[in-house]
Amino acid sequence: MPVKLHRCGVMWVKIDAHPCWAVQKALDEKGIDYEIVKEATFPRSKRTEVTEKTGQSLLPVLELDDGRWIREDGKTLAAKIRSGELP
């Protein structure tokens, strides 16, 4: 199973300041296979699975193939992907 990127549905915003795009771009650059899971943009309360698994309703979130869910701000998560810190 590939990594799942839980991100907002605002797919057309492709600037580095957008946290969901920053993570998606880092995955693309590293050649990591992933599946996009579009989460509700608003209201955040609809992100029930994300909240259940991470304790937060914020995005982006990576769901790894070993079952772990990782939620960090977009810049930090993108940097970890680029450095190879994530399995």
C-alpha cells in the first residue's frame, strides 16, 4: 500500500507557502508513490478520521504503510521527506 497524503481539497493552489502542496511536492521530488485522500476543507470538524488518528484536525497528514499517522506543519514534513527521515 502506498503512503497516503491526507490533504485539503484546494488542489489548484500550488505555492510553497501552502502546507499541503509543500508536502505533495516533496513526495513528487523524492519519487515516493502516494495516494491523495482529500479531506474536507471546511468545516474542520468533518475531518473525523484525521482527528481520531492524530489528535488534531490540521492538515497535511501522512498515513504510512505501517499504519502510523504523522501530522506536522507542511515545511517540517516536507523537509523530513526530502532528507529521507521518513520510511
